[in-house]
Amino acid sequence: MLELAKFDDGQIAQLLGHKANEAAVQQVMGNPQLLDLARRPVMVDLILEALPDIEAGKPVDMARVYLYAVTRKMKTDIKSERTFTSLADKLYFLCELSWEMLSTDQMSLN
């Protein structure tokens, strides 16, 4: 098992600065929920994937950032024909999986 140290504000700004424009960096840095999410190194990619929706003014919280990022990823996979199922089928599966994980209190899977 590996535990990564959380990013500090400077590291977050530096990392985002390499992947996003200054306005997007400031938007993330100015939002406590996004900043908290960005402290986790593996979650920065989710924020970057969700940036178009965030910049469009859609509501922002951890669940919605995940939804925006996953939806964009699934649409990309469908468009590039990397998958044969529909977006609705994928979202249904993820909702069922999430519910099962929450209701059984098992927050990991193989």
C-alpha cells in the first residue's frame, strides 16, 4: 500500500499552471472544495477533465466534479469507439456500483 503526501497550494498552482490557463488555475485556487480535492495528487486529473464544465459555471462539489470528469471520459471513449455500450448504460452501472459500495461500506474493489 502506498500513501501519497498531499499537495500544498504552491504545488497545486504549479501543476495546474502546466495544464490549464491562468483563469482556470485561479478558479480552482479560489474554490475551497476544488482546492481540497486538488490536494490529493491522483485527483488533479479529475479536476482538469472537469474544467470545461466548471468554467461554464456549473455547480461544483466533489461528486459533481467526479461526474463531469467521468462523463467526459466516457463520451470520449464512445466517440473513439473504445467501448460498445452507451453512456446511459455506463452511468447506470456506476450508480449501481456506487450504491453497492456505500450500502455494504466497502469503499474499494479489485
